[in-house]
Amino acid sequence: LDAVLQVLYLIFNEGYAASGGPELQRSELAGEAIRLARLLWRLLPEDGEVGGLLALMILTDARSRARTGPDGELIPLAEQDRSVWDQAAIAEGVALITDLLATKPVGPYQLQAAIAAIHDEAPSAEETDWPQILALYGALDSITDNPMVELNHAVALAMVDGPQTGLERLATLEADGRLEGHHRLDAVYAHVLEMAGNEEAAIERYRRAAELAENIAERRYLTMRAE
């Protein structure tokens, strides 16, 4: 079951943020992953992590229409038009994860879904409950050994405790080598450096992230940030 959930998670991620090619998203893959997760949830309604993965997919996919502009350009979460988000999907996902957290043993997919729910329920980027997100990433970090989780944890630290704290966590993550050559490490580094006011270092990181990115839409966005 763990392997099945991981495969569905990877299929969804490839649909939501394509690893390569000209398009940022491949909606048919994300939709198929959600369909299969719904089927699995119907078959295993007592498994909290199956429900957690479904909630995570629904809550994440609810933002998909706002992630690209008219020319297919990437729009980051903080700049998205939240009126375009799928409110019915958000309501479904929030109800599902709220019930799961109250009735099932907590696992990694449920914690990720809870984080997605906080983002989805925030009226604006400025009103996002970052302290709660940071606490959830702390819990997630304690039960997983996933460098992508640690990368997102560093962003939450920067948002709550300041960019310098985030940069310290990123330096530790970079030193362990698990994300070597991955453009998202440099992209997050650039973002936090920009928050810290270190524009020269941020530009260098954005450029490096753009060179490493295989998705054309992401590469264009990162190049634009550097410029």
C-alpha cells in the first residue's frame, strides 16, 4: 500500500508541476491520480493515510487554475488570484482532512494535507498562518526523512523566524548533498536571499536554478526573477 500511495503521489506531482517540457502542468495526470486516489479511498475507508493523500491532492489541485497566466507563465502562490481557486474542492478537502485528523492516527500525507488546507483557507498571502504551518512542518520533519519536506520547512522558518534562520537551515540541507543538482534548492535559496535583501546572491541563485530547471515555464520564471 505504501508503494501504491507513493506512485499516486508522484503521478499527481508530475501532473501538478511537470518535471520537463513546455507546459507547467499536465492536468490529465493530476486528474487521473485524483481519480485513482478516490477509488482507493472507497476501497480502504479506514486508512487515514489513503484519505490524507486524497485530501492533499484535492487541496493542491484546487489552486491549479491560478498557477499560470494567459501565456502559460508561472504565477507563484503569493501572487495568485485566489478568487480563481476552486472553492468547492477546498471545502471538500478541508472537511476530509479535518475529519481524518480527529479520527485517525496522523501520518505524513495527512500533515501535508493540513498544510495545504492552511494555505487554501488564507484570504491572502499576507494572512497565511505561517506559525501553524511551521509547527506542522516540524511534526512532518520528525516522522520523515525527506529533503523536499526540509526545503519547505526552511521556507516556513524564514517566514516565521526571519530569513537568516531559513538560510541557516538551507545551508545545512545543501551540505548533506541529497538535493545536489536540483533546481528547487537554488530557487528556494534565491527566494530567501531576496527576503534577506541580498540581491546579488539571490540573482546568482536564480540564474543557477534556471540553468538546472528542465521545465521551460519554470526556467522562464526563474530567469525573470533574476532579471
